[in-house]
Amino acid sequence: RKILNQYFQKKTMPSGKTHDKISWYFFIPFSFIVWYLTREWMLVVLFAFAYLFSSFMFGGDLDLVSVQSKRWGIFRWIWIPYRKFIPHRSSLSHGMVVGTTFRLFYLGFFIALFYGICYLLTEKYFPVENKELVKTTYHGYIYIKNQPPTYFASIFAGLVTGAGLHTISDLTVSKVKRIFKPKKKRFRK
């Protein structure tokens, strides 16, 4: 108990490396559960990719300068406004479903903005490429629209599971820290 007490006095939250290890430990069991429930390998693959993406690049610590935000490389600037306006460990950052959904919309905004800029630039300066961009986008839209809804559910489940595991490990360390927190002695005057 004394060793744990000393450990948890120093430790506030799991480090990025600890979160990564936890994600790897649960990768196979979670993937097996999806396979056991669905018996469809494509759903397992979609879940697994979404889980890994969420665990290593799309989790709750994007509201900090963290390992996750650094993994975005040259695109890490996308998360600066998010970091400025979303309080750490709020439901918009660490909420399993709410946080994941919010980050999806947030990232979707930047993808739409990037697409809009590409569209306007190609329309003005490269009209032939613009027609190709619109054609490719339309074909991509039709392809995605024709996919089974279970594919999207599996992707979303993977994203929520990866982010949820991050939140659960943070809450577990906080809870254990409170248990091992030294009690202050009260002195009577």
C-alpha cells in the first residue's frame, strides 16, 4: 500500500505511452468481441482501424499538447482552436459518445473547408481538373452511400471504444489516486 500510495501521489493521469499500451492490450479482445457478435470480418476490420485511429490519434487528449496531437504532424494546427476552446476532461473532449461525435464534426468541418478551397481554386485556375474533382467526389459519395449501415456502425463503435478506453483509464487513475491520497490530520486547538 505504501508503494502504491507513493506512486499515485506523483501520478496524475496515465501518460501517452501508458494510454498506448492500454490500447494495444485491449485491441485483440475488443476485435474478437466484434467478430464473435457479428461473424463478419469486414466489420472487424472497420472496427479495428477505427479503434486504432481513435486510440492513437483521435482520443480525448487532443485538447492538450499531447502525443495524440503531435501524431497529426503537419496537420496538428487543426487541433489548436479545439485546444483553446474545449476545456480538458470536459464532456466534449473526454465524453465517450459526445466527445467522439464532436471531434468527428470538428474534423469534418476542416475536411469540408479543405475541399471547398480545392474546389474554388481548381474552378478558377484548372477547370479541367475541377470537373475531374467533382466527378471523383460524386463517385465517392455514391460508393459511400451504397455501403451497408453496419459498416458505419462498426466504424463509430471503434471510434467510441478507442476514445472510451482513454477516458476510462483516466477515470480509473483518478479514482485510485483518491483512494491512496494521504489523509490530512486534523488538529484540535
